[in-house]
Amino acid sequence: MSLFKKKKHKVFCIGFNKTGTTTIEYTFKQHGYLVNDQSKASKFVKNWSKRDFKAITHYCKDYEAFQDFPFSFPYTYIALDIAFPNSKFILTIRDSPEVWYSSITRFHGKLWANGKIPTKYDLQNAFRYYKGRPWEVNRILFKTPEEDPYNEKILKQQYLDHVESVIEYFRFRPNDLLVINVANDKDYLRFCDFLNLNPKFNKFPWENKT
């Protein structure tokens, strides 16, 4: 017998990595959602690069809540919205593009470059499931030059473009999109209200801060 009570709607967290997605994952689980297995979902990065969403949407049938890539990548939310009518979408953001950029470069630097912003060489020799995968993902997701894979101006604009495109897509559907910042205490209650959940905390139990 399943420990989970089936939820009425699928919920997709579509904010970029390092916008509080780990916190959202933990919060989903605390509220009884069956959350996707990220180690399995990560294999769909190349599907996403070709804008082939068939395997991604098929995978989603087995879970109730989702976060991180490929769900947080641009365009994926459109395919998910079409495939799963009446789903809910949560866009996680940071205080500013500068805060997000600092967070993602600091996090990746700790993982792959001894605390510095990773270079092409660092990413090509980094291990994530297999050697060189961080470089592959960087090239697929980011529009930066190969010799400057974390170009600040380009990445901050890419972050802003994603936020703006999501908000525009749902502009006339305010009941389907929630925009939150997990650093804001009141946003946890907005999260619960959006999903019709009984609050378990006073604020988000923030996980994996950087």
C-alpha cells in the first residue's frame, strides 16, 4: 500500500537551479507528494536539447511533483502544461539576477573548481554521473562562449529571460502559476495556499543554501 495519498494535480517547480529548488523538493516531500527521482530525470537533458519532450512527459506520469532539470529548463513548462492539463507551476526566483549568479557560480565552483568559477577545462574534467557531463550540460543549457562558460552578463540575462517568459506565458492564468522566493518567510504560506495544503512550518525549511 502506498504511503502517499494521491494529489489532485501535478506540480512543477520551474525555477532555475539555485533558486531554492532543493528546498521546494524537501517541502513537497514533507507535504506528502511523490517527488521525481532526479537521478533518473537528469538523463533527459539531451532530449531537451532537441526539444523532444515525449520521453520527459512519459516519465512524469509516475510522479506528482517535480523540480530541477529538465523541468526547470526553458520551454519544458509549455510541453508539460499541454501534456498535463490543470497542473500547477511554481517559479522560484532569487532577490536579483546578481544573487542568483553568485549562488550558481559559488556552488559549481565548490563542486568542480576548488571554489573558483569553473573554466572549460574544469567542467570537461568534472564528474557528475560520468566525466565531462558538467561540460555537456553547460553547453546545452547556457548560451555563453566556450572560453567563458559562466559569462556573467549572458547568464544574468538568461535568468531574466526565463523568469519573464514564464510570467508572460501564464499572464492570463494567475491560478496556475505561483512566483515565490523561498527566502521570504511569507511565501511558504502562499505556497500552501496555492496548493491547498495545511501548513506544517512557519516558513520554508531552507535546504542547501549557497
